[in-house]
Amino acid sequence: MKYSIGVDLGGTNTDLGLVTENGNIVQRRNMATNAYTDFALYIRDFMREVDLMLADQQAIDGQAVQLEGIGVGAPNGNFYTGCVDNAPNLTMKGVLDFAKEIHRYRDTPVVLSNDANAAAYGEYIYGGAKGMRHFIMFTLGTGVGSGIVVDGRLVHGSTGAAGELGHAILYQHGRKCTCGREGCLETYTSARGIVQTYCELKGIPVSPEVTSKLIGELAHQGDPIALKTWETVGDQLGLAMANAVTFSAPEAIFLMGGPAQVGEPLLKPLREAFDRYLLNIFAGSCQIRMSELKANEVAILGAAALLKMK
Amino acid sequence: MKYSIGVDLGGTNTDLGLVTENGNIVQRRNMATNAYTDFALYIRDFMREVDLMLADQQAIDGQAVQLEGIGVGAPNGNFYTGCVDNAPNLTMKGVLDFAKEIHRYRDTPVVLSNDANAAAYGEYIYGGAKGMRHFIMFTLGTGVGSGIVVDGRLVHGSTGAAGELGHAILYQHGRKCTCGREGCLETYTSARGIVQTYCELKGIPVSPEVTSKLIGELAHQGDPIALKTWETVGDQLGLAMANAVTFSAPEAIFLMGGPAQVGEPLLKPLREAFDRYLLNIFAGSCQIRMSELKANEVAILGAAALLKMK
């Protein structure tokens, strides 16, 4: 049987999954990323986890296991170099050459990209974007990420870092962003941005008790300020999505991540705003859809999907 | 010898050019587009012009002429269908099937795209973007057009109409656009948008005497309001270009068209704004450059270049 390994490299945990040809995760393991400062040591332990999964699977299948490769979704993961470049949220510093280090242990394809690109590719290979030639994935979370597929290929651009629509500037001279600039989409439609909007509308200071999840629950209870918050976020995201359509005219824009789970309180104003802001020649040509992958599987499936890239 | 024919289809004139393999226009002809309401008649006369150019060239060369194909750059030109779809500025109405109609006369490849896409591809095949895998062309004129190359391929999107960055919304609730929406980049950085900004800054009504060319001349004479106008336009265009970089991380963004000819009064504030608005991970990765094709050749060369598409 043929398997690939998908890896979700986060600042706290590294999640590994053994994935079948048709996108079932049959085994999972994880290790504490933040326990490591030495990358060589990290990869030694990482490859032990890989070997254990493969050995276990061989025992389960009762036949040889064929490894298609290792796909890694990581913050600042660079597709062209196979390296993680100076990711600020990792305890391992500098440029981490995954491909090179893994090849000291095993001769298998290693493909790396950032997490939002991986999510987009997961949707393409295993989810709702199967067969689409042009689509965009927006991931809402701590930040706002995006992955873009044009002509059936993930857009990496000249640097490997293309698809950063969370840092397209929505409002010139808008909210201060962690990137040092002002008005990025992320400052409005990330979990933090949503909380800020709610607190501004309510006239209260931002505090850890107010989360985007809570604002979602309040909206479902009919709280007017929570509803107004999602309406505002929907309007902002709808504008950003309509602008993205002028670039690549996708068949669909997918949405995933915690804040998107709120459902209709966001989706209804989002779709209305999108239609309102969409250039008339694109009317009806692009759907807004929720990711069809499970929230706890998308990172691993997306990373594994990177190995299917032509 | 091998030649292609590049066609610039405008509402008033149709310009045809016979183009050599390395991008020299060796013959030109033109016909009055607006003299026709019957498309079949138009194509009959169009093909006469084509035949005349080929016959003349055969006499000049003293040997058989090989035609690589006919490339057409046209408003609303659809790459996928080979048709011009309901172009508002043409006297010939409805869907004009160039490929089908031309093939009644001659069995040769026919490729069609909109004018900005053709300009981008012309830059790629014959101009400053040779060998680049990722770049964007902005055309400033009556409107603002764009053509986008990703991974060496022109982005047409799912509908064929991708690359409409002139209609990305720069300012929500901004200036009214001819497309019926508000705040499109085009309302600020087209010739008309530039005139409007100048007149607003000067506190005078918009009139036919004020043109972007005049505002360019005034800027070169040191007129402070004209200089402020170009500074404003540079800021707006720089923001739009920085946003475009978050999409496809191009190696370069090219600029062409009448208003861009003003030079430094626009280019200096444009480059400064671009650097200021660019996400730090892209710093230094993307140049802003002027088109290297001649203004009176780009439309024909771009149309001919479409035939080189893989």
C-alpha cells in the first residue's frame, strides 16, 4: 500500500499523519516543537516518529508500505527551497532545511509550503475544489492566510511567498498590523480583528474574555452588537474577495478556520457584500464556499497533498 | 520567411501589423472599424488586408511567406472562445466570433485576448519581461487595465476575464466608476481620474482643456498642484501595486500608457509609495519598470505575441 506523510508544523506542536492515496488519515502522532532549539535533534526525533508510523502500518496491512513522500505545511515554509525561513514563532531559529536534513535519514520526496497554501492544495486534492482550475482559499485564524490556485497550480510567485492576501491593504491608514504596516485585511477579519471590532462597537476595552467564538455564540443568541460585528466582517471580507476575483477570476473562493465556523451570521452578509462589490462581468461566476475538509484534518491533508503537485 | 499578424481592434480603427519572428513590424495597414455594423463584411475586408500584406511581403522577400497565425487584442476579447463579447465601444454588436469567421477564408491559428493581456504578453515575448516567470502589466489610459503572468502563463481565469486590476476597489465608497461601482483604482489613476484629482486640488471644475498630458507638462514646469496630483496618483498606484504583490509575488510590475509617460513626477512618488506599502517579506523582490515596447507598437506586438502562447 502507498502512503504519504503530512506534517503540520506549529510553534507548539508538530502533528504528523499517515495518509492514504484517497485522503484518509490512518495514523497520527505528535511531538512538542517548542522542546527543540537544535534542528538536527528535532529531525532525528521526527524521523523516529515517521519510522514508527510506517512500521506500525506495515504490521496492520500485513504487507510492505510504500512511502510517497513527506509534505510539510509550516509558517514561512518556502516551496522553492524546502526550507522554513526564520519563522518568528519557532524555538528553532534561522533557516531550517527540512529537505536536506530529512534526506540524511531517508531518500524520499520532501515538499514544503506555508500552511495556507497547503490548506488550499488539500482542498484541491481531497476536498471541495477537486477538478477546479482556479480557486482561492482564505483561512481565518490568529491571522488571515490565503492559498491561490491558478490553472490548476498553486501560485508561489517569484519568491515562494505569494498568496498573502491577509496582508493586502484593505483600508489605507487603517488599523496597525503586526507586520508593521496599516490597514491589512488581517487586522479586521482575523480572530483578533473581529474581537476588536466587537469591542469598539460595544465601547469596551479588548480583554481575553472576549473571543471570536464568544461573539459567534452571542450572534446565534441574537445579540445585536455581535450580529453587527459579523456583518462588518462580512462586508470587509466580501470586499477583499471581490478584489481577489479581479486578479484571477476563480470559480470559487473557499473559507476555513475558527471564525468562519460561526456560519450564517458571517456567511449571509459576506455573500451579500461579495455580490455588491463584484465587478459585473464576474457576476455569477464565482461561489463562496466553506472548506469541505474537517478542521482537525485539513493541515495534515493539505501538507500530504503538496506531494501530488505536478 | 515566417510572420505573424498582430491586430489592435479599437472602436474607431483596426490596426494590422505584419510581425517578424523577432518582433519587428515590417508592414502596417488599418481600416475603419466604425464603418461596419456587419461582422461578416468586416472580416471579408479584414482578410483582404491580410492577403495584401502577405502578397506584398512575398514580393519584397522574393520567397514564400509563411503565416504563423493571427493574434487579436480587443476590448472584451475572450481567450477561451476566440470571440469579442458585446464590446460597448464597437458598432458591430453581439458576440463576434473572430476565429470562426477568419477560418472561412484561411486555415491559420487565431488567438484573441483583451488589450491589456496582449500588452503584457507582448512585454513577455518582445520586451522587458523576457524570461520572467511572474510579472504584472498595468496600462494607464482612458481606463486602467492589467495583464498578469504567473509561472510564465497569462492568467485568464475561469471566465477568460481575469486581470482586471483597474477595477479592484481601492477606496470603499470612493469615486463613482463607469462600471457602476465605487472606488475602483481606475477612477483615480486613469487619465480621467488624474484630471479629476488635479481639478479637485485646484478647486476648478473638470473641463476638456485639462488633460493628463497638460498636468504632466505643468509638473515638469514645477507647478505645485500638478506635482501634488502626480504624488497622489503615485501613492494610490503604489498601494494597488503592493496589494497585487501579495497575490502573485511578481519579479516586476510594468507600467505603460499615456499618463505613465510623464516619467519622474509619477515614478518617484510611485516607487516610494510602493516601498512603503509593500509587505516586508517582499522587500526588494519586485521592481517597478516602464514598458520597453514603443507606444505605437505595443498593441500590435502584444496581439502577435499571443500566438507564442504555450
